[in-house]
Amino acid sequence: MPLTDADIRRIYGQRISEARLTEGLTQADLAERLTAAGVDTSPQDVSRWEVGAVAPRDRARHALALILSPDLFEAPNEAVA
């Protein structure tokens, strides 16, 4: 079965959370770094991304990739059982 939009949001959210924790950042820390990079972000935005409720917009995805990991948003290629 192909991945749904919800599956993709959840996968990206897990990647954001894992990368953030690897860097030793809180959600507030990451929000501050994104805001400093010109992407107005709250800790609540980060939380919503991480649980897969919403996906970050293009500008936020670009900044997240620069701050956390360049391959953070590579297309998932796994199927959902």
C-alpha cells in the first residue's frame, strides 16, 4: 500500500524529533534557531510537526535541513503494512 500524506507527515515528524534530540535541542531551542534563521516558529509549531499533525512549509523545511540534517526530508520509500 502506498504511503498516505498522514504517513509521510508522521515519518518526517519522527525524523525532525530524532534529529532535534540528537543535537540536544528542546522544541523551544529549535524554534528559536528557526526564528533566528528568518522562519517565525513557536515550540508549538515544532510539536505539531513532530507528531505529524501538520507538515512544515517549504521555507521551514529548508531551514530545518540546514539546522538539523541535509537529508531530513528525503522521500520516504517504505510501504505501510
